[in-house]
Amino acid sequence: MLQEILKSNPDKVYMVLDGLNDAIVGYDNTCGSRLLYSYDLVLKCLQKDSEMDYEEAQEFFWFNIESLSLNPNGPDFVYPDHFESIDECFDD
């Protein structure tokens, strides 16, 4: 997915998180340029690549990764059950 996003947005600059390309689920160019990462997939990548258990992956995420979303063009994270349905994103 990353290569598709970069090809379709050649003028944008994104912060790409090393080793977490499989967790990218989209992008948002409405307020800067942000890659969207699935929280669940980030944890799975950490568990697989770093041999962490679930709790260690959570702790690593909250202390080392989540705060990157504060950077301009930093990543953003999609958390499970954030919306009951995608339609809630577009309610007037």
C-alpha cells in the first residue's frame, strides 16, 4: 500500500515508520500529509519482528510510537472500535 500512496501523491512528504509498512491502512491529506496505521497491525508487526509479547508491544507503542503523531506530517493511528461504522465519519 505504501508504494501506491507515494505514487499517487508524489508532491506529499510522509513520515514512514520503519518496519511497519504492513500496518499502513491509508493516508490523510486534509491537514498535512499523514499515513494512517492500524493500531492492531502495528502491534502485530512489533510482536512478529521484535519478538515482543502483546503487552510489551503495547507498552512500546505508547512510549515510542504514538507520540510521533504530534509531528507535522507524522503518522496517525486507527484504533479498533473507534467508530461503530464508517458512516459516522460523514454524519452532518
